[in-house]
Amino acid sequence: MYGVNDPNEPMADKEHTCYFHQIQSMDRHTKQQIKPKLHEQHKTLYYEYKNATFLEEIDDQYATIQCWWYSIKVVAEIGLAMLENWFSFWHFLVRQWGRFMKHTNL
């Protein structure tokens, strides 16, 4: 279900199966790890990440969310490790889903 070890190798027809689990997982981790007053901001950032259309954009949004976690200390230090593991897992899969166009400067 989770493809191969290469994030650049597309997973045919797996995005829709994983999408439901991705959102459920994001909700659970937000509730468990992010300070309550910042839940909505985290979800907004995550949906911007999820809706990116280019690989460069998805990578930029990935970095933006991680920086946000650290910049305003939205979570206790032990929670950062949990969030990092969770987010890196999904980021790997998102890159494999193959719905992203490669952005090239012509």
C-alpha cells in the first residue's frame, strides 16, 4: 500500500485510498500535539500543503509547517519528534502519489 522506498517512484491508484487516512491522521496528531489555540492555524497550513500542485511547492509547504512548529513553539519538545516522524512519513507518500507536476523553468 505504501509503495517503494523511492519517493520519486509513483504509486499508481493509491492516492485516494491514502487520502482519507492522511486527513484522519492529521486531525489526530493536531489534537494530540498542537496547542489547542493553534489547532485551526495548523490545519490551515496543512491544507495548503495538501493542496499544493507542484513538487517544489509541496516541499516548500513542508518546510513552512516545520518552521512554524519551531518558531512559535506550538508543541512540547517531545511532541516535535512525534510530529516530525508523522509528517515525514506522509510527505514521503505524498511525493509518490504522482499527482504533482514537475515544475520546470523554460
